[in-house]
Amino acid sequence: MTVSKAFALFIQEAPTHAEAWMQVAKSLDAASALDKKTEELAYIAILAATGNNSGIPFHVLSAKSHGATRQEVMSAVLVGLPAVGAVVIGAIPAAVEAYDGQNE
């Protein structure tokens, strides 16, 4: 799976910070009681709700690799619609393109 250009540049330009960030992320992942598919779907929902679409493709592909269906990914993108409104709609193109393999 490919990370976003921004994250790749983060790793390249600030490797010490990137390593610290990844250690925290791995620790939080290990502490989660969620199975990997559910965790990825939840993360996709959070990214969509916050408008952080650059991480959508990576996490959609991870969710897909853990058995998430296209409809589950779309539901994750849209689950925040009542709470945060139309901002989640902006994540649909990145999610669909990643799931359908159009940006691999």
C-alpha cells in the first residue's frame, strides 16, 4: 500500500518525528480491542469526518485487505453525515478510487 505524498514527504523530511509518530500509532493499534477491519472502517469514518482525505486511500486499501466490502467502506465514509454534515462527501472520490484500484 502506498502512503499519501504528504506522509511520504513527512517520513523523508522529518524521519525522527515520523518514527516517533509511528511508534505511537503502533502502540495505539496494539491497545485496540477492535479487529483490524473494524478499526480501519472506524478510522476511515474519522478521516472523512475531519476532512483529512489524504489518508483515505491507504486506509481503504487496508480495510479492503482485511475483508471490508465496498459498501462497508462507503458506509464508513458516510456514517458521520448526520453529525458533521456534507464534509464527509468530499471523501467519496478518494475512497471509491482506492477501493476500485484506480490509484494503485
